[in-house]
Amino acid sequence: MSWAVSVKKEEQRKLEAAGEIPSPAVSEPKGKESGKLEIGHWDNNDNKEKEDKTKDGATSADLSLLNKLLRSRLVPVKADLEIIQRNPNSPLYSVSSFAELKLNDELLRGVYDMGFNAPSKIQEKALPLLLAEPYQNMIAQSQSGTGKTAAFVLTMLTRVNIGEKYPQALCLAPTYELALQIGEVCEQMSKFMTGLEIIFAVKGQRLDRGSNLTAQIIIGTPGTVLDWGLKYKFFDLKKIKIFTLDEADVMIDTQGHHDQTLRIHRLLPRECQMLLFSATYEQPVMDFANKIIRDPIIIRLKREEESVDNIQQYYVDCQGQEDKYRAISDIYSSVTVGQSMIFCQTRKNANLLAERMIKNGHRVAILSGELDVTQRASIIKRFREGDERVLITTNVSARGIDVEQVTLVVNFDMPIDAAGDADCETYLHRIGRTGRFGKCGIALNLVDGTKSRKILEAVQRHFGREIKKLNTADEDEMAQLPVYA
């Protein structure tokens, strides 16, 4: 059993244990609510000091790993790909099958054994460019689930000479967990390549002083790789043929990794093929990429318009936090709801709302920042499989959760940024959890007080559309709501 697989089995054991997290992390209904509950006091969103002390946060590395853990299938990419070459007159090629890439039989067998029958949208464009001689550098924008890990792993596997027993391919990831995810793909794809070795330069992997690595591929984190190559001389960075930097946007957001990566890059040979992948193309990422990638081909997603056309948006005027709960109760008693997500700005409100809904007979899961990544992944998987019908969460899951059955999103608290202003990007990601895969959905915003009304008005101005008022106590009005069960 490989080191990565044994670590993966231990993580799976933790996942299974996490599935038994006590209330309120994952909870079953405990009967109907009777009378008014006294279970604590809601956070008032107008109280900025209290909100700042209790709001949830998740690092970019956590979110990236969470997405990787949750992707059980490729995500269809609808946006067009934009390809920028150093020579704009060079022809562009794409492939419709992996066989067209002229891979060796062992590698092709590994690709098919993983269930990749045809290249994804990004793979069919990137792989012909990456595998063609002379080898070219690349910067690519790609989200988790689009097949980009398989693309660069396949490229690394084609570049190494199994007969040469020294490191030839180096892949950097910002965290231990993300490195293991890449390593698992690499081990699966290379399972029929006899003689290939992969080693993980991550915490917990210790080597004796004076060791000389024989593995052809190193996958690791910047600090450990730098120690192995520069301090302990376990391998020669000048012999690396291909260098891959994954999750570049996370890398530059992680303290220390930026400088460590630049030091590693300076020690690589000039002819080394350089690949950089990032989920975003913000200016800090591009500045970082331009420092380490010379004359790259650039593949990026053409920016799609912010679209909420398939989501019916409403707001409810409430007289306080207790009135918000009444509005939620009216919705669930009046409208057929498939699955739903409710977003709170603070953990306290998320916990109180979960307790109230559980006592009212709902099957509820709660997701917030005090849980580790494997626990979050386990809870979301249960929600996806329908074990819970309501997911109450803070911003930890505002991105990346694709659950086809989610027909209702509720903003129990309107999203705000650190300055207390409307966070329109988070609003878009929140309501975008419904209306997935071309379907329609409902977004409900609960508004109380002057501050939250101003947030709502700012959201309307940003997206240039009216959000309709809804009276949840009016049975006739509720009967007119579209049904997306």
C-alpha cells in the first residue's frame, strides 16, 4: 500500500467518524415544537462588534480542499476558453479522445482505468499544447472538478524517464492535504507504469541525512521541498524537467509560500517546462505568475456575465430576528421545497436556527468554521445524498457546493463585508447554490432594520434588478410562488 493511500484511508476513517458529529453539527428531527422556545438570544446584525467576534471564516486552502473532496464527477464548463499563445499565428489543436495523444500503452491504460473515457473541455485544449515538442510553458485558469489535475499529472507522467532513477518532475501544492489529493491522482494514473516512483515532500515524511531520492516525481509543499532540495541536498533541482504549481491563488494567500516558491523557481534549469494553475485570474495571481513563467501559453475562462436569470428573488420585511424565524416557518408550511440552504452571518445565529428547526421537525445539518475540512465534507455529502433536507451554514459553503435538488436559498442575514457594507460577490455565490445545472430556484432575503434594508438596496443596484417584496403570511400570495421541488 502506498503512503498516500494509507494516509487516505486514515482520512476516510475520520470522515466516517465525522458523520456521527453530535447536534447541532448534524441532527435528526426530535419532534414538533410546542409553544415558544427560550433557547438563547439571536445576534442582531446591526451590532457590528458582536458580529465581528463570532462570524465564520474559512481559508482559501480550506475551501480548495473542500471542493476537491466533494468532486465525485467532472463539472461541465459552459464558459468559452480563451487561449493566448506567444505566437498568435500558431495553429491550435484539440483532441476528442485520449488515444489521439499518442500516450504509451501503460499510461493510456491508467487513464481509462480511472474512468476518463474522453477529455474534458480543458483537457482537450490544454493537453495537445502541453505534450507537443518543443515543450511550452502554460498558465491556466481552472476550477476544481474540471479535470485540470488529471491534465497536469498526465503531462508529468509523459515527461519522466522511468529508467532514470532521480527526480524529474516536481509539483507544488500549498498544503499537505492538497498535495495528497494530487498524489492520489498520480498514483492511480500511473498504476500500470512499472518502475515509476512517487514521493511526497510533506510534513511527516522524514528522510535520513545523506539520502539520494530515486523517485521520478516529487509532490509536496514549498517549505519541505525547499529543505529537501537546498538544505539537505536530497535531490538536484537542476535536473527537474517539468515544474507544476497548483492552486497558485491559494499559494500566494498562504504566509511564506510566495517567497519559498520563488526560491525554488530560481534553482530550476532554464529549459524546465513550467505549468501554473489558478482558480482565479486576479491581478496578484497574474503578477506572481509573470515572475515565474516565461513566455507562457495562457488558457482562461472567458468571463461570464453575472447571471441570476433563473433564480426568483424575494425579500421579506421582518420586525426582528424572531419574525425572521416566523417567515421561514411560513415558507416551509406553504411551499414544496426540495432541499434548501440557509445562510447566517454568525455561528450563533446558525446554531440557534438549527436548534429551532430541528425541534420543529426538520432534518437539519449545520456547517460552520469550527469544523475541520473532513467534517465539513462529510456533512455536505450527507446533504447531497438527501440525509438532511436543510443545510444551515455560514459563508464557509457560499462557493462550490453543487446540489441539484437545492430549490430554495434563504439569507437569514444579508451578507456584509469587513466594513459592514453589502458583499455582492458573496450574495451572488450564496443564491447561486440554487438554480444549478440549468434549473430554477428561489432566493429569499430576510430584512430587518435600517442596515439590512440598505444592504438589500445596494444588492439591487449592483445587479440592476428589483427584488420583489413577499408577504409570507398571505396565503394567496404564497400560493403564487413557483414550485421547484
